[in-house]
Amino acid sequence: MKLDPRAITVLLVLLAAPAALTRAAQESSGETGQEVLVSRVYRVSHMDPGDALMLAHQTCLDRRGDLDSCRHEVQRRGWFTYNTDAETQEAIAAALSRSDVPASSLTLRLTLLMADNTDRPQVRLGKSETAALSDIRQLLPYRGYRLVETGQLLAQARGQIRLGGLPHYTAQFIMQDRPGLDESTIQFEAFELSRTFALLPGSFADEDQGQGPTETESLLRTSFAMQVGETVVVGTSRLDGDDEALIVLLTATR
């Protein structure tokens, strides 16, 4: 019996249909092994957008370890778009939620003292600064201490405290976010104190806003941890040989 060609075509279509449907189901459910990457928009209100993007990227790399599946497309002021798998997106969202919070009420107070071998009246400081100075002066070969300058600011993850005058001092710092520590512990990843002073006439230097030639030098670089409510001696820096030393005190309060 001779089969109708049209019947043969219909039979082939019916035999192929289950296989095609199976492949479609596998592709829709991810059973083919092809991972689906999704795009998600993130917006931050308090963090720097660049810092937020770095946090998202590091979170993705920690989980994936693959640059091809950790990509961002757009960065605008306050928001960016990130591409990766859905589970990693949830991890990124959680990390940003923990970090994108208003600035704390933490206040940092910087106190600079000059120590030398001149007999001076006792310097007047706050209770915690007095206690810190009492501890450090036993280790230093100086008799007199005078207050140079003090300044404070509401702390954020990074910032600077500039003390006026000329020479003027500037403290720049970066506080590290360390999940797991209670709020009473502060970790300074980097802390640097520099001094800007006027040069003698005729010295080669750029003009500083029309105020004459100046030069800036770094006096102290360190990292440390401290508790809220205490004063720590960040460090000392010898000036003019061994005749003078600058003592740097830092107090943290809420």
C-alpha cells in the first residue's frame, strides 16, 4: 500500500513534537545548564554611589568569582544597574541595605598638644584627655605641654578635621565597616595627620589661594581601634629635632 506523502509529513511532525516540547520546558526551567543572569536597579540614599557599586561588585565576586557574571551597566547619581544571577542579587541587596544608612551621631574630637622642655602651667583639658595625657607623659622626656588646637566633627565612614591658622593641621581618616562588632568599637583603617606651613620668601612653591608659598608635610600615618567614650593617644611626632613633639589625642563620643 502506498502512503500518502502528506500523511508521512504529519506523522513526522507528531513524532518530533514531544522532543521539541521537552527542550522548551528544559530551557524555561534552566535544566539545560544555561544559567540565567538578571538585571536589577539599585538606588542608594546615604552611601556614595561609587562605594555602593564597589560593595555590590565585591559581594558578587565573593560569591561567583567570575567577572563575566558580575557586571554593571549604568551608573548615575545615587543609582546603578547590576547584572548577575538572582541569588547573588539578593546578597547584594542585603549588603547595601546594611550599609546604606544615615550618618551616625558619632562625634570625633581631635586635640593637638605640643610638648617641650619648657616649664609651663598644667594644660587644661577635658577629663578623658587629661587621663590620656597623664598616661603618655610618663613615657616622654618633656616637662611642659601646651594646647595647640582642637576641633571636632560628626563622623562618617571617611572625612577630615582641619584645624585653622598657619601652620594648620589636617587629619584625614577612613573608618572601616566591620560587621559583627558592637557599636561601641570603632576601627580606623587609615588615619593621617599633615601640617601645612608658610615657606620663607623666595622659596619655590605654588601659591596657595594668594596667601603666599606653602608646603604640606605628613606627620603621622597609622591605623587603630578605639572605644566610644574614650580618648586615645593616636601618636606623637617629633618636630625640630628632639626639642618638640606633637601629641595627637582623639576622643569619640555619641
